[in-house]
Amino acid sequence: MKTAYPIVLTPTEKMYAVTVPDLAISTQGADVVEAMYMARDAIGMWICYEQDEGRPIPAPSDIADVETKPGEIKTLVDIDVDEYRKAHDNRTIRKNLTLPSWLNERAEKAGVNFSQVLQEGLKSRLGIKKQP
């Protein structure tokens, strides 16, 4: 599900406060770019939680209907909820694997955490620097 919600950025002395009027949530960022990133994250997290609880998700309102005070910025933040959910899904998946017996014995004697080594190897192979 791709959508875009209006947000309101309110500059303060040290950061931007962000509100998402349609969802009654707020966040903040050090600058406009971080504030929009944090808004996208907050929207994604909120929608996923509400979906998991079986509650309806309000449709985004028209940005023209969003009221602002002088100095505030109103804009839209887009989000692909399905992609957000995939990127933040940290459920564990059980995988069977095979390796030579001698390698298994050496690894067990060395106290190797097979799961951790496999995760590190996959991240390296896929060029993943950090967890999304």
C-alpha cells in the first residue's frame, strides 16, 4: 500500500517538530530532511501497528485542508507500507543447512554462533552495511 500523508513541520531553535494530523502522532528531526525521514518512520510504524491490531487506517486528508501557523511548513510524506513492513520485519526464520562434519566439529569447539556467522556472511554477500 503506497500512500502520502500531510505533515506539519514546526521550526524551533534546535530542531523541527513534526505532526501528522491525520494520525495524531508527532516526532522530530534535527533538520527538515531528518524530520521528514522521522515522519515517514513514525507513519510506517503507526500504520503497521494499527493493521496488526485489526484497526482501520484513516485515509490521508487533502493537504489543502491542513491548517498551519505562520512559520510552519506543510508538506506530504510518502510511504510504501508494504516495503516498510518488510524492511522492519525482524522475525526469525529457521533454516536448515548442511556443512562438512569436520567443519561443524571445529566450529562447535571454537564456540561459533552459527546463526550470527550466517547473518554476517549474508549481509556481506548482499552488500548490506547495516540493518534497514
